[in-house]
Amino acid sequence: MQAFTRLDARAAPMNIANVDTDQIIPKQFLKTVEREGLGKGLFFDFRFNEDGSVKTDFVLNRPEYAGAGLLIAGENFGCGSSREHAPWALMDFGIRCVIASSFADIFFGNCLNNGLLTVILPEAQVQALMDEAKGGNHTFTVDLESQTVVSPSGKTFTFEIDENRKTKLLKGLDAIGETLEHATDIDTY
């Protein structure tokens, strides 16, 4: 798993509440256990019309948000079924962090277990970040060590994260990597 320490990236504001995992990565893209290639299905029904043409008004299709590495989302992001493909699709698309006022529990855990940082901030702060993201081409900074989000105007927002999850993200440890840190003890046993 790729370590997460600091992200300096363009942010895409997606002010839609209750985005579920089937909207993040629709079921027709779940035919693989590979993490690569899922970005093409990310928000498929939001990004494309039935005829396959691009919906130019969707935030991630707009040129000013091209290459966004940060998604600022509406409340209860990632609700619905347990779907590990959802964080995989976000990461394959280039998103390394999602900020929202709330996340579905299973999605929240799946993200952190796969190296995608989920940041919970109060609704007013999320809205302030969305407002600054409008228009694109602005760099936001998410620093995991200091547990801060810095907006383009310099406003700093502090977030909480479980210390164990923070350490695993900083070191780039998934469950296997965490186990292998104890390889000597395991071999001795």
C-alpha cells in the first residue's frame, strides 16, 4: 500500500449527499479483483449519458477539475453495500483523499485499509472548502502528520484520526504489511 503523508492537490467539490457505493462504482464494474482499471467506472452514471457521451456538467468531467486528487463530498458519503471496489476506483482515478462531514462506517474503514485518507470535518468547514474549490485550479494541502487541511486562501482545518490508522497510513501498511512487521517474532514462534 502506498504511504500517505501529505497531499498537495486540486480539489473537486461534489456537494451531493448520500452517494452510495453503487454510485461510486456501479455493479457492472465489479467483475474483477484487480485494483487497476476501476477508475473508468468511477461515478459512471454521474459522468456519462446512456449513449456513452460525457456529461460535461459533472464536476469530474470539467476541465478545471481534471487531475483532482482530493474530493470534497456531501454528507454520508459511501453509504450502501460494503464494496471494497469503491475506494479502489477512487484511487485508480487519482483521488487520494475524500473530505466530508460524515461517511458510512464500512466505506470509511475500507478506504483507510486501502490507503485512501477519509477526513471528517464539520459541515460548515466542508462547505467552506467546497466554496474555495469552485472554479478549480486551486491547490489544497492535506497533511496527515499534522492532521490539517489547508485551503488555497490559507485557512487551516484540523481533523481527528485514530492513532493506529494514522500510523498505518503514514507507513503504508495494509493488514499484510502490518503482520510482516512482526515477521521475526512469527518465525521465532
